[in-house]
Amino acid sequence: MTDFVNPTSKTSLNTGQETWNALNDALRDDLWKIYAILGEAHHLFGQATASFDSGLFEGTVVLCRASLESAFFLYLAKKWDNEGFIALEIPKALDGEDRYPEFDELSRGIRKKVKFTETQIQAISRIQKDGNFVAHFASRRTLELQKYSTALMEAAEGIDKNPNKYERLLAYNKIGERFQFWISRDKALENLRDTSTILLTLFNSMPKPQPASKRI
């Protein structure tokens, strides 16, 4: 399989459906092997692409985050065994009970198994952050507004000394760019594209079932 997205073609994927089709075209005949292990992640990413095309940008980033968390967990917990069946190994707590790690731990674990680019590693952190922002939307947005207000007050004296009204407006707008108040279409599309490349890297690196003639 080859990457369905590269630096020259990435900008052409401007809709969720295009991104979804490109991922599945890249998987081609291997999709069933991947779906058996990472099916829930694949399903959630399909929901993310549909959300984007419906204009649900907050929903898009939450589903992108959920897609990655599901993919990381499944990649680490499930695998094809030598007999062509799927083995499930849930991590255990010290008391012997099943333990379900959260995003941070899963992210650290997957990076020890899969070689991501530095750009993808940074994207994983951003996708988690954006998903968390929406999952805790009221409190996170309130915090951003408070920080924004503080930054405005601290900068106001210097900015207001500028006699040019347009330049003052630009300076205040520049401060606002440092804070996140909502999820824009561009932000959602960035997360969608990056999630697709991260998933494809996972899918391509996942061990596939051996033909019956090669099984031990």
C-alpha cells in the first residue's frame, strides 16, 4: 500500500468524503485484515468525515481524537496469532483486573511500536488537545476568554498609544489569535487530514495474518 496523501496532493482533499475515499482506496484489498483489528477506529473516522461534510466541526475533532485513541488501544491490544485468529491482550492492573489506558499512555505506547514522522507526532498531540477542548467546551472556552482578557489588559496601554486606528485593531486581533475560542473549518480539516495519515501509518505497519501455508 502507498500513502494516499502527500505534500503535493494533501490540499486537494477538501471534503470529508474525499478524505474517506482516499483512505479506503489506499487500503484496497487489505481493508478486511485491518478492519478485523482496528474496525472501531476505522468506523469512528468515517463518522468524523461525515461530520465534517455536515458542518459539525466540533464533532469532527472529537471524533478524530476518538479515532486515534481507539486505534492506539486496538493496535496495542489485538493481533493476529499464528493460527489466523485474533488474540486480545488487555493490560492488567496490579490487582489482576483489566486496565484500559487513556490517551496519553496509549500515545506513548504506540510511539514505541510505530515509526511516526515528527510532524505526525506533533499532530497527535494537537488532535488530542483539540478533542479535549470540545469535550470540555464550556470550561476550556471560559478559561481561554479569561486569559484573553488578561492579555488584552496587559497590552492595552502600549497598543492604545499608537495613533493609527487600523494598526491598533490589527494588534488586538493578533492577541486574539493566541487563544482558542471555537473550532474553525480549517482547524477541523487539518485534524481530519492528519488523522487520516496517522491512521494509514498504523494500518500499513500493522502485522497482517499469515497465509495458512506459513502458519506454525
